[in-house]
Amino acid sequence: MKILSSSDIYKADQATIENTPISSTDLMERAGQKCVDRILNHGLDPSVQVHIFCGMGNNGGDGLVIARMLLEKGYKVSPYIVKISKRSSTDFQINLKRLIRVGIVPQEIDHVKIFPVILKGDLVIDAIFGIGLKGNPVGLAKAVIEKINHSGAKIIAIDIPSGLFSESPVTDKEAVIKADLALTFQNPKLAYLLPDNRFFIKSWEVLDIGLDAASIEAAESVYCTVDFENIRGKLRARNKFSHKGTHGHALIIGGSFGKIGAVILASKAALKAGSGLVTTYIPKCGYTAVQSSNPEIMVEVDDENYLEHFNFKTKATAIGVGVGMGTHLKTKKGFASFLKRNKIPMVIDADAINIVAEHQELSDLIVRGNILTPHPKEFERLVGPWKNDYDKLDKQLAFSEKHQCLVVLKGTYTTISCQGSIYFNTSGNAGLATAGSGDVLTGIITGFLAQGYDPLDAALLGVYVHGRSADLGIKASQSMESFTASDCIEHLGLVFKEFH
């Protein structure tokens, strides 16, 4: 699903009004109804006092629609107009009159001293500012936001938490609503997916309000989300006449004394992702551990405790390198030599990234289509610090474009950058914040790459399948605290069943 800018959303609104045809007021009515349906479908107790804070633009108009609809259904609603402007939008005025006609006159808040009493069991609906906000809320607006945040009530934001910018960083954290839930229209907002904004949005949902599909399709967006619906067609069905030799040969290169577990996890994940054959290339010290833990895996060895020579004989179709590899001086030299001669599709992870970051000239040896899978600290070593999440996205795009590679930057919404676009993965949960999780991801992506998948499809599928395995694992038997990287591997079969 595309992540649209504020201007793209505005264009889609206008196209909907012109082409449906539907008036802007009726479109606002539709949006308000969708919000009310979502709120009621999740069980709003009739005894709960609902406080709806409305600005004086179209976001405030949405709030007035919601207030009227809830009142008509018999809920306890107190609407307020926060007097942040001398002017109001046309649709706001229309919906204010409609609310007054059903017998409710909203209370005007023109000074923070007349802020209403809100109890911890109440519900607050925030409709003060929408996605068109240009500057930090100040004065009365900021004071009202601070009061709402300190009320202790559950907060639902309409379209976007007031004070949060959809496409630029927050510079005054005290002037942003801290929403328990954001109900956004048609497409997700970029701001929802960035770690810096985790304090302002605990969860969010997209409500389809029927905006013009052609306008959305025509929008040129750098960003989009990855979910089951837009990835399910990428997984190939197996031919009944296929055999292990037709599903590729993955080679996992890594391990060092005390870190052989990383290779065990990655190689098993590559096999479970469908690679027909998997070989590991490891130090001799890990031979027994790998052979005894993964009987399906073949093994080649290097020096005793560290990788040095990188002189494997396996004819692999894809390589995953770096897991548990360490940064011993001999390993660094051997890896640099390996990079110079390797032409096989490759996933570069962990210590392999750290070595490239330490010796920046090695980044020029990254082959077109290689996939790098850093966590944020590894990525920072590679490209330097960033000012904020938007700057981080720019650096990710720039690195991908410079080296014609893919960067899979791990996080809550793992981002995959490729050919000028960034994809935000939406599967997964905090159970993946555990040792070895990244090794498993490297193995999965390598497994897909070995089977001949295009690098982008291998990365998108790998990241989605990895996250979805955690979702199903938590649902089936685990808790987020008890979930392990091995559990992630064990639940991969359930994920693949969902594709068929």
C-alpha cells in the first residue's frame, strides 16, 4: 500500500469529489461514519463519557460529525471547539450547524482555565489538527494538548495525532497528542512508521473511505508498506517434478569461536525457507556443533577458531555472509579478498557489515543486487549518524542508490530500500527482539535468493515471512518474552501454509 504525502491525499480528496461525484461534506460524513463504526465495533461502553476536542478546520469537522453520530446513538458525548483561529472551514461550519440542530451546542475553549474535567475512565477523541499542520502548536493549542495528555484517559486521534507532522520530524514533543489509537483515512502516514514517533502513537488503523483509486494509483510515492495482500503473489508454487537441485544451494559463511550458534540458526532458516541444499562454511571449532544440530546441512571448514581463507568449494547459487563471523584481523583480510572475487548473489550481514564499515573502500566491492541486512547500530557505523528518522531514510536511499544494492534496515517496521523506493514491512512483533533473530532473517533471505528469486522479492518475502512467523508463534503458543529465534524457524511452515 502506498504511503501518500499530504498533498497526494488532498489531490485524492479532490478527485473523489469531482469524479464520484460526492460533496466534500458528504465525504466528511463518510469518514466520520467509518470512525464511529470502528469505535463501536470494538465495544464502547455506553456509560463512558466521550470528550471530543475539535479544531476549526476539516479535522475539527470530522470530530463534529463523530460527536453527532455518537449522540444520535445514545452515547454520552461532550464536544468542544478549541478556539485556535478566528476562521473556520466551510465544512466545519456546516457540521457545526448540523450538531446544533440535534440539540447540542459545543463548549468553546478559548482559555486553558476552562478546560473540562476528564476522568481516567473517559475517552478523548482528538480532532484538533489534521495532516495539514505546518508549525508546532503554541499557546492555547499546546496547553490543551498538554492537558489531554495528562488526563489519563484513553485517547483516539482522528487521521493523525494533533501536533504530529506527517512528513517531517517533531521539534516540540510537549505539543503532540499521545494517542492510544490513530484512525487514519485511506492510506498510512509515513510518521506512523518511524521509531522517533513511538511516544505519540501506540497503535493505528487505516479506514477505507473510498477515495479515488485512479488518483492514488497515479501518485508517485517513494514509500509503501508490505503486507500479505501485496506480497502473496510473489511466492512461487513448487513443481511436482522438482527436486533438491532445482531449488538452489545456499551457502552460509560465518561463525567464530563462541559464536557458532549464529550459523546454525541461519543455515536452518535457509533450509526451512525452501533452499534445496544448504552448506555452511565455518571455522573447524564449529564442525561438530553444526553437524549434530543440523543433520541436513553440509559443512566446509576454514581455520581452527576464525575464518581466514574463504576458500570454499561449494557451487552455491546464493551466499549469506557475516553471521557470528567476528572481526579478527585474519578474518578481515580474508573477507576483503573474498569480496574482490565473488560474483554470486549475496546477503551481507552482521560482522561482514562491520568490516565494510571499518574499511569504507570495501563498499565499492558490493555487487549490484547484493542485500545488506544491518540493525540500526550497524547501519550507523556504515553511513554515520543521522539527525532524525527522515534523515535516516534519506541515508538509506542514498547508500542503496550509490552501490546499486538493497538495504534491509531492521526495526519495528523493517525498511527495504531498492531502486529509489523504500518498503516498510508490517509483520512481526516485539518477540523478535531476541538474540539470533537477525541470523534467522539472513538465512531466510539467503534461502529465497538461492532459489532464484529476484533480490527485491527475496528481501520482501524474507522480511515478511520472518515477521509473520513471530506473529503466528505468539498466537499459537509463545509469549513475546519467551519467543526465541529457534521458535521463529519452527513456525515458518505455518506462514507458508497461509500463502497456499
